[in-house]
Amino acid sequence: MVLANCKFRALFATKGFDISSRALAAIFGGYIVAATACGLLSLSLPLPKAESVLVAMMLSFLFYLAAALWSFSVRKNWQAWRDLLCISTLLYLIILVVG
Amino acid sequence: MISNTLIFSLLTFSYLALGCMALAMFSHFRDSFKQPPTQAQSRGLYWVGWSILIASYYLGISYLGFAYGSILFIGILSFAGLLVILTASYRPRHLPHLMAGSTSLGVSLMLIS
Amino acid sequence: MKETFFRTMTWLHTWVGLLVCWVLLLVFFAGTVSYYRYEISLWTQPELHSEVFQHYQENHLEQQLAQGQDYLELHAENAKDWRINLPIERKPYLSYSWQTQPKAGQRRGEFIEHVVKTNDQGVVTETRDSKGGNFFYRLHFDLHYMPAKIARWIVGFCTMFMLLALISGIVIHKRIFKDFFSFRRNKGSRSWLDAHNVSSVLALPYHLMITYTGLITLMMMYMPWGVLTAYDGDTRAFRAELNPGREQVKPVGISADMVQINTLLPLVKSYWGETPIKQVVVTNLNDQNSRISFYKNTQQAVTDKRIPLVFSGVTGKLVSDIPDSPSATHATHDTLMSLHTARFSEPLLRVFFFICGIMGCAMIATGTLLWAVKIRQKQQKNIKNGAKPSLGLRLVEGLNLTFIAGLPVATCSFFYANRLLPTEMANRAQWEVNCFFITLTLVAMLACINRTQTSWRFVLRFGAIGLLAIPALNALTSNSHLINNISQQQWALVGFDMMCVLLGGALWFASNKLANKISLSTSSSPAKHKANITPKLASQITSTKGA
């Protein structure tokens, strides 16, 4: 039991796991952040509806970019997941309230 | 109608401007003139380069319109920069001569059109 | 994740770039070539190289439209739509085209285009079956041999990687202004790094623009979430609001006689003045709901919007709204889109776009070559002792050879296939494309066996000779050659030949460089090579090495 636990921990400590975790966070977590930001901006920008959707879409890639950079620059890989998921959940909740 | 001679002369002026900026750098100046630049020379070349650049950009947008002129100018700059780099690394001694030649070509093109 | 932000960005730049660079190179290459999409299409249809060229003629317009309508009524009575395409700078001929009614189970009918000969000599009805420039245009975002949707996601994914690589590249290039004009040649990996920096920095505005606007062009697919929240997912409503006047009206099924198209010309002129017309499209033929749309030649305006004047085909009354001047948002979006497609650019600006595109290809190619050179240096000791290079290195070197040296050769083989395959061959257009990929595969097979500079030189020489011989191929397989194209001022065809010669010359130059290098590397010891790199430079190289 103890041994298994050790192996399990060792797996999480490897460099490969660290990199894949960050990469997945950047790709999927980043996309969710970009998508929710896009959704929220479409609703909340003080422009006619079609225009705010356009602006939101055009800006969303910058959010994606920032999120991807973020997930590689935080100190621990779980922090990337935590931050991106928190931000996107928050954005989603605001969408539910506003929309 | 967009005049091709104007575009060519803008290219030659950009070559001149970027050439000046390259010569404002220590190593390029030394490669071209076999002697290090003085502080004043360096600074002078740098600002001359910038003013020619700004003047030719102004020339471009006043003839071609803001949008088209700006896009074209960025394209011209990339190409002129490439030419300057090629001259500076393959024929550094000829860079000043080529700059003078391109300027006179550009001016005469402007006068013709 | 590394000790410092700078190291992290270096790592990210290396791996993000390396992972997708070959797809990116393919996309960049195809995109660059498609700046000359129409010129390539024209070249690939030698049937159109004589007797059809004409300029836009304002005073013949009325007659041309009348003849067009008569011709289409005679030959395309049951078509889905009609188009009369007037000569523009890049397609200097008049043509009538139509789409046949789609067969059961198909979304679109067949497109047929007949080109009018000048001097009333009839029309050219048979041109060889070829995708021409459209192959490269589609390859640029639809790739090939796979569903378009999947391909677009792959390309979008790679584009996002590219954006990431660009941003991290800017962050790590500390000496961006100090090294602006520096290219140190014959210094091994230092030269590759310089070449990578020069090609990236010089055209940096272009690289950033083309990458970002590339995402924008397909953003409806990549980021539909704004439509989901603001329009409850009603994409159609969003598009209608975005492009008013683009909705298609359905036929009502009551037949009605149509007006003569040319009687609408005075009305069109009253709106557009002397602006040349590019195309006239007729939909719902002979129906109560038929529509005649006029599209203008937007010339040098930085826009991609095609806003037509739409008339009822029965009454000849204007039915479309005249749009107000667009809002700042729409204008920005439109500008970004048109910057990507560069439809507005005149020949010289197009050349600059093309050069910037080539620099983009050079940036990607030098980046991955740099990686391979450095890793090989790292493993040099082991390789000398008889060990095999690592799998990663072999893979990267093989893919480099395939894509960097193979793409020009494959393109060249596409042009040869276009001229040499028999015209009556079944599935001809697809076979031209197959030739492109077969050539690429052959280079890949060579890369599996041998990745030394000898193979590089062989493939580059092969491509160089092929491209240099393109004018000869054109002269032998069409009824016009370089000299009479020049004398008849057919600049599109002349330009195509000259561009091939120029690129062929560049490949030849590159292969000669390699030949010198091979003789150099056998005569001089690697230790001497290393001595060229000053300690300061060496430390920089290791700092960019990443991993």
C-alpha cells in the first residue's frame, strides 16, 4: 500500500507529467477561458449586439494566448488548472447572472 | 491609380534610411568605413535615418491614402531591411555607395513622375 | 516552470515551434503561393493563353452584357444561376459561367465557365480539368485528403501555436534592436540563429498580422460562443445582421420573363459612377423572384466586403438597401479580413506580400534547422564514436528534408503534371494534386534512407532544374512562350515564368552553398569550427537551447 502510494506520487513528480499537465491546461483550460470570456463580452460590451459579438470573437484569441502563457509560467502545474478553471467558472457564473 | 515609380522611390528612400540606421551601429560602421564612428556621427546617422523614414512614410500616405500607404510602407520596410542586411553582411564596403546610388535613383524617379 | 520567466519562454518557443512547424510550413507555403492564385490558374489553362485577353471596356459594357445574357439563355437555360464575369486586372478576360442544377444528393451543381474570345470569334468551351491556383488556396486551410472541417481545426490549432511561438520569441529575443541588421555568415549554428532572427524580426508586423488575421477569418468556427450567448445560438440571425443583403431569396415557382440586364446599367451608374463592375450574378432564373446582382471591382480599397446592388429580375427595381458607412467595429473586422486575403493589393504590393510570406517560410525553416543543427552538435561526440543519432533528431532531420526541400519540388511537379498529363484523362484535376503529394512522399522516402547534405543537394538541384525549365515547358506545351507573352504584355504569364526562374535560381544557389559546405567540412576539423564561436555567443546559444 505504501509502496503503491510512492509510485503514484513519483508519477506526478515526473517532468513528463508536469509538461503534459501544463500543455493540457493551456489547450483545454485556455480554450474554456477564451470561450467564456467571448460569451461574456458578447453580452456585456456597450455596443450593438452584432458588433459586441464581433469584438468579443476577435479578442477571445488574445485571452487564449494569455491563458496559455499563464499555464506555462505559474510555479506548479496544478496552479495552472486551478487558475484557469476558477476564472472560467467565474466568467460562466457571471454569464448566467447577466444573460 | 497607384504609381509604381512612387513605390520604387519609396523603396530607395527606405533603403537609405535603414542603411543610415545600420551605419549608426558601431560594428556596421566599422565594417563599412574601416574606422569606428564618433559619438556624434553615430547619433547623427541614427536621427537622419529616422527622419528620412518618417518623411517617406508621410510621402507614402499622402499619395496613397492612410490605409493602403501604411500597409505598403510596412511591406517596403521589410524588403528594404532585407536588402540592407544582405549588403551589410556580404558587401559592407559598398553599403555607403549603394545608399548614395539608391537615393539618386529615387530622387530622379520622383522628378520624372 | 523553469527557474525564470525568460527560461520558460525560451523552452516554450522551442517546443511550441518545433511541434507544429511542418504543418505550419505547408500552410505558410501554400498561403504565400496563393497570393498568385489567379495567375497560377491562368497559367494552368493554356487554352486561355491567346485570343481572349482584353481590358475592361466601359463603352462595350452594354453590348457585352446583352451578348452574355443571350448566350446564357441559349446554353444554360436550366442552370441554378448565371454569372457574367467582366475582365479585371488579374483575370483579364470576359467569361460566362453557370452552376447546373445539383443532382440528387449533392449540395452544389457543377460549375461551368466559357471564356469569350476577342473579335467575336466565339467562345472557349473546353479548358483542361485543373484546380490551378485554387489547389494552393484550399491547401492553405483545408489541407487535402481529409474532411475540410477537421483540417480547419488542425490549421487553427497550429495557428494558435504559431501565435504563441511568435509572442514567446519576441520575449526571448533580448537584442532585437541591437542585432537588427546582423547576419553573421559561415558561423555554423550562429548563422542559422541570425537567419532565423532576421527573417522573423524584419517581417514581424507581417507575421503577427497574418497569424492573428488567420484566426479571425475562421473565428465563426473556432469561437462561436458569443453567438451562443448573445443570439441563443442562432447563427443565421447573426450572419444576417452582419451582412445585410446577403440572404438568398427562394424561387416562388411562378415563371416570369426577365428584363434585359443591360437596361439596368444607367441605374447602376447612378449609384456607383464610373467604378468598374466586376461581376453580374443572376439567381432564380425566369422566376417571379429572380434577382440580378451587380458586384463592383473594389480595386485598392482595403475591404473584403462584397456589397452588391440587387435588382428584381422581373421589374428591374432595386431591392437591396444601400448600406450606411460601416461602424468602427465592422470596419476593423473587414480590414483584418482583407489584410489576410490581400485582394486589394496592386502588383507591387503583392510582390511585397509574397516576399514577406517567403520570409515567413524562411523563419519556420531556419527555426527547425537551427534545432537540428544544435542537437546534432550536442550528440556529435556520441555519433563520432559510432552511436546512431537519437530518434528525435533523425525524425526532425527527415521531416526537414521532406518539407523544406520537398515542397518546392512538389509544387514544381504539380505544374509539370498540369502540362504533361493527357487532357482527356479521367479525374485529371485530382491526379495533378496526387502528383504533388506523390513527389512529397518520394522525398520523404529518400529522407528515410539518407538525410545527409548529399540528399539535400540532390533534392534542391532537382527542384532548381525543374523550376528553371518552366518557361521551356510553357513554350513547348502551350501556344505562347515567354517572348511573345512579353510582346503581348501578358504580365501574369510572364510573371509566372520569371518567378519560377527566380525561385529555381535561389534553389540552385542554395544547393551550391551546400556543395561548398560539404567540401569545407571534409577539409576542416570541427574543432576549428567551434573556435569561431566566441564564448559570449556560445553562452547565448546555450541560453536559447531551451530544454
